Amino acid sequence: MRIAPALTTCLLATACLAHDETPCTSEAEAKWQPLSAAVKKAESLGHQPKVAEIHHKCYEVRGKTKDGQRFELILNPVTLEPRPAK
């Protein structure tokens, strides 16, 4: 039966695309810095931000590096420190 290999491939691909859904902070949003500050931080690192959004109580900024490579920066919205890699 050919369904099993296709299903296995689909499940593996989905698992590989999964993001870490751990919140970056438990602080109230009133204590967060503005999202524009996260964009400015990415710019100060030499990046060209295209998208900035809130996801799982984290600021996510995506765009291109000065070398044209894609980047994703995940920041704590209170401190603007990058989330530690797992």
C-alpha cells in the first residue's frame, strides 16, 4: 500500500517545520518595549527587516542580512535579548 510512505513523509516534513512555541516572557504586555524597538535592534545588527510580528509572546523579526541571506531574530519583548538556542 502506498499511503504509508506518503503519510510518513508528510509527518516528517511537518515535524521539521515546527517552531519552538515556548513563550519568551511571562511579563504583562504593558511592560513590553514597542515592536518598533525590535525592528531597530535588527537594523543595528546590519539586517534589513521585512516582517516583524508577535508570536508566542516573542518578537519575531525576519528579513535579509547585509549579505542577502535570510534571517529570523526571536527576541524577548521586555529586554530585546535574543532567545537562547535550544
